[in-house]
Amino acid sequence: MRCPSRLAGAAEVSTADGPWRVLVLDAIDGRQPGAPWSSADADAAASACLEVAAVPSGVAAAVATGTLASDLGGDVEALEALEATAGGTRAWPSDLPPLDGKCLADLAALGLRAERALEGESLVHADTRPDNLLIEPAGTVRIVDWNHATLGAPWVDLVALWPLMRHHGVGVHRFAGAPALDGVPEEDIDAFLAILVGYLLCDLDAPPPPGCTPALRRHQLLIAGASTALLAQRRGWVQRAPG
């Protein structure tokens, strides 16, 4: 693949907490996209995601650490967050446009479909947010931070970029003909977006983990809102202004 940085060296270091792997990667002369997304940057990022999706399954299996279907699609806390929100025992975030009961029930039902929808044998980066992407002067996108590499459906990395792209005014319909999306049911895409919302809702009110920026929860809220807005557009939900 051209999209990740080149591995220059590696070693394993033993510590009291267990072994650590040390990786030395090429430095990349690039900039982050997404502030805001432009159509050109979106197309370049999509090309990198499709390159990852095309990695032979044997190579993917050698570097993956699990399956996205299990780790995200079967995430019990995310599913419980969606179910509780639909059942009225968990409040929908007040900073997001509200959804009525029918839409919340649809959101929860979609989440239950996610485990099956995310099954696959393709390499998935599983964290294709803008700060894990670098655009070189020539326009090539390099994907960094591969600590979540897993196996799953080949379209996930691309679709994961859509909520924020759409939030910034990029029409994601431009990717409808992407090879990784060929024959993919629209409900599977919606199921992924739904479980992503559930995952983001889980700990919105909790303090950020030690060492993380205080802005983490605001970022979660932004992506949860953008993902819900994309789902609302795709499914014909009606959203009102917050409050």
C-alpha cells in the first residue's frame, strides 16, 4: 500500500507492565484535512480508504487484531445506550436536535443489525478521522495510527468519513459508485452509522480518560450529531432545533 507510512524499523521492549512494540515510521510531510473538509481532500481520502479495502485478505488477516463485527457491531454498551434512549430511560443529548420516539426506535433497531452488517475479511483501519490522515504536497493521503487495525466490511473506513464531510458541506453521494460499496445494502450502511452513534453516546457525560484533551467529549458530541444528521437525511427523519 502507498497510503500508510513506511515502516523503517521495529523492536519489542519488555517492561513491568508487559511487552511493548516500538515502531519507527517514515516522517510524512503533510497536512491534516477536515478543517473544514473540501471536495478535493474528501476524494483523496476516499482513494486511500479504497486502497486499504483492496488489500488481499491474507495480508489483512496477518495484521488485524480482531473483527469489527464483534468489537463495534456487538458492543454491548453501545447497544444498551441505543435501547435505553429508545425506551426513554436514557435522555437524548440536549445539545443535539431531538428525535421522536419512532426515530429513536429505528435507531436502536438499526444498531441490532450492525454486527451482521460489519462482517467481512477486509482490512479496516477503524479510526479514519482527520487527525489520522495526512495529505502530502502531491495530494496523496497517508493514513497513520494503525493501532485499531481489524477485519470487517470493506466500506467502513470510507463511510466513517461521511458524517463530518457532510457536516462541512461535502456531498457524500459523490462516493456512491465506489467499488467497496458495490452491492452493499443501504440498511447496512445505516446500521454502521447507528452503532457509531450508540458508541459515541456511551460516556458523553464522563470525564475524559487521563491524558486526553478536555475537548474529547465535545468532539464525540459533534460526531454523534453529524452521524445522526446523516442518518436523518438518509432515512427521512425529522429533526428539530435543540431546545
